[in-house]
Amino acid sequence: MTAALSRWRATYTPGDWVVLSGPTSLVLLEPPTHEWAPLINTLWDEVVASRSIVDLATRLASFKIDALPSFGAFFWTADGMRSLVRGNVSVIDLATGKVVADGEGIQTWSEVGLAGVSHIRIDTPYEGDVTLLELPLVVGAVRASSVVLDASERARVSSPQIGAAATPTEQTAELSLEEIATLQNADTQLMPSPFDEPESEAQAEDPTSHQPEVPAAPPVSDSAEDAGAAGPSSGFPPPEAAQDSAILAVMCEHGHANPPSSTRCRVCGSPLASQARQFVPGPVLAVLRASDGSTAEVDRPVLIGRAPSGNRPGSRAPRLMTVPSPNHDISRTHLEVAPEDWQIVVTDLNSTNGTILVRPGAVDRQQLAPGEPVHVHLGSVIELGDGVSVLIDFPQ
């Protein structure tokens, strides 16, 4: 008995872009630098583990891949292929020769459902030898200039070596505007499928009526310019930027992330099997519990104050935790609590009246020096003034 290895047959022409291919998903990334090699394996794991195109894009966003100027993601569902493209990525229906999705000028996401399309080519800018052989790809990672996906019944790759249990699960989900918006908390540019039913007879006669509109490019933001300057030939971010919100970890059987040296899970206490370390999205290292009842998770920097402002430099937007201060003893942005690898760092942000740190089990109260980060343990208490304190509690 044979079983399908993939929902499509993928072939590629060698080039510079990175292609991460799974049984029902495929991602195309701008040419990276060699420092990205260790992270590529982790990204490929995320591609293979994704359950839908929304899940796929959300996983990659954890590594800042969604910030690339050019990007392509494709997912097979029971209703056909779906795609997300941006920048220098175009998709051609090989049955008609027409461009059915184009990321040019797109600054957020351009999502196109390719229902009815079974044979496409994904093109990227390429100045090398265009006569190179097309090579087969089922599941894995390669460097390519273009990729062809053939999802027709005759083209699917099967093998007697794989049992029926390994057949990829079909996913059925129509991508909604709300789902796309969650990918990066931004306005979404949704391109209609060129294969929707025509609204009128006249429209059906117009061969251009089904071509997707490419919105005019909005002004390039500072962040986009920064991304474009990250590499010699592309906007691929430096690996330390992508890993800023990711961390090396080992996983317990329940999916909790732990420091690589751990023998037991820090959350559920289960023993940790011997395993390779992997990058995961930054986990919640602690929960801040203020004396007024407000809380905040520490999976990124948290700014605490009577009116904290998030307009601070950094690669990830901080959380804001507002605490009461009727006498204005607490500064507007008084304190930062931030993850640093697997540790927690507290920094007094040059507050007017200072910050007191009480370590777990300690009697002494430590006055924090303004602007100097201090490593703290879970169970520590921070006193801000006006009777307000914040417990750095264990994550739930």
C-alpha cells in the first residue's frame, strides 16, 4: 500500500532564496547570510508543524520573519491552495500563464485563495543562469530562484514506505480578514481570488476583470528601510534580530519551554528527556502582580509606572503596566522588568523617588541604582512608592 508524502509535487530551480517545504506548506524567504544556518532548521520545524496558513504565518512572526520586505507562504487545504505574498514574489498559473498573486507594493499581507488552480510557479528576482535544471523537492529546505507546485492528482508523490497514518491531514479554513489582521496587528490588504465567480456577464467577458489589484506602495517606514539595509542583497534581518523574541530551549512532554540545562520542567515538574535544543518564541518567565490587582506577563519588556509610555527604542513593543499613584510618588515610566535569556532583569528608569527591591527570604531592602539593570529571582518584590508593590511571581 502506498501513501501520499505530500499534497503537491514541488520542483525548484537553484538560486539564492530559501525554500522551506513541508507536506502541506511551503515558505519562501529572501536570501539570508550564513549566520542564519542554525535557525533555518528551527524555522523548517515550524513550517512542518503548522496546521493552517494562519498558524504558519503566526509561527514565523515569532521569529520576525513577517517583517521581511519580501516573503511568500503557501498552504494546501481541502479547498485548494492558499497564499500569502509580499514584495518581490509573484505567482503564475501555469495553465493560463497569468499572474494570479503579486506582492509588489504590498507592505502588510496580500492573501489570495487559489481554489481551482493546481499548477503554479513562484518567481523571485534572479540574474543567474535561467537554464538550470528543475530539481524535485518533497519535504526539506533548499536554495532556489523559483518553485513550481503541482497539486494535480497525477503529480502527487506517494511511497509504499510510508503508512497511511503518515498521510497529511487536510485542513479546511477560509482565511478571514480578522485572521489576517492578527498576523501582525496591522491593516490588511486582501487581494481577491482571480477565480471567484464573475458578478455579471459583462465582467465575465472582460479578461482583465479577475486580475488581482496591486495597491500602490505606501511610504516606506523607517523599519522597512532598516530591514532593507540588513544584508548585502536583501532585507533579511540579522539573525540576532530574529532571535530577539526567540530563545534556546528544551521542551517537556506537555509542550512547556525550559532552559537547556533543565532536568525537570519549570512549569509542570515533569522530567525532561534528552533532546536537542531548539529556538522557541520567548516564553512567559514570570507574572507581575501589583498590589492593586493588576498583572502583566513577562515574555517581553514590561514598563511599569503611573502612565507608562511604550515609545521606547527596541525590537519588540513592550507591555505597559499602569499602577495608581495619587501622590505622584511613582514616575510616569518608573521601572522596566524584562527577560534576558532565561533570567529576569529589573531596571529603575531614573525615577524621581527611586525603587526598592526585596529579594525572596531577605530582610534587607536594596535601593536600585538608576539605569543599572539588576538580575532578580522569582518571588522578589519591587516597591515603587505610594504604597504600591509588585510581586515577580511564578508563571502559571
